[in-house]
Amino acid sequence: MAEVIVKDEDLQKAAMEGMDEFLGVFVKAIYEAIGGELTAENMQELNADQLTLLAWSILHDEVMDGGFVQLIYNGYGPFIFKNPLAKVLRLWDMRAPSKLIYDAHTLWLKYRDEIETEKSDEEFMAMFEQYPEFENLDDIFIENEEEWVSDIAHYVDDNLEKFATIK
């Protein structure tokens, strides 16, 4: 297992700055513990909670930047939808984002072959109109993002030992 270490002073400072910053301290420490990049090999060095936090971070960044279409186009579909992210979020008592991920998974299965192919910038931008079913999911995510980030931050705060060693 990778040893994930978070400095208490970094944690205290981030907690004062907000939920995103608080979670960011853990995400950064997890990446540092595995050499800066998540790979199939080093995934096994992390526990389910650490992997879930990384998956959430990727999901959050991609959807907030360009929605589920961008997430899928950028190749994160298998990591988000084939891993137990939705199931673990449900176990963390986060049913709404879990359901949203299951709904997006259904659309990913339906459209992934089309979305994941290499495209020009114009073709990429056109996908947002080609797959309007994702728009509602994107809207739900954006509307609930602040609450969901808060829920995850509280879960991490209540279970620090599952995510890192605080020094």
C-alpha cells in the first residue's frame, strides 16, 4: 500500500479555505504517494476510499469543465463507470450522486463508441448538441456540486484514517 501523508498544517489551512481545498490536500497527497499519475499498476497501492476520492476528483473536474461528454471523450469512462465509484458513494450515504453516475453509465454504454473516437475541435464541440441526454445530467451535477463536495469533505473528515496519515 502506498503511504499517503498529509501535513496537519496543510490540512488546517485548506480547511479554512473551503471544501474544495480541503479535498484537494488529500487528492494531491494520494497522487504524490503513487508517483503523480494514476495507472493500472499503482491503483492496487490504494484502498477503495482513496480510489473513490480520486475518481470523484476526476469526475468533478471533467463534468464541471465540460460535462459528461468531455469526461467520456477524454477517456475517463472506463475508470468512472467500470469501477465501483457509484456503489461506494452509496455506501458513503450519497445516494443522489450515485444515482447520477448510474444514469450516466447507461448513456456511456449507449454512446461510448461514438464519443470516444478521435475528433477535431469542431466535431468535439458538436457532440454537445449530438448527445443532449447528457445535458440534464450535467445540469443536475452542477446544481448539486456544492452540496456533494461538502458531503464528501465531511465523509473524509470523519474518516481521515481511511485517506491518509496526518503528521
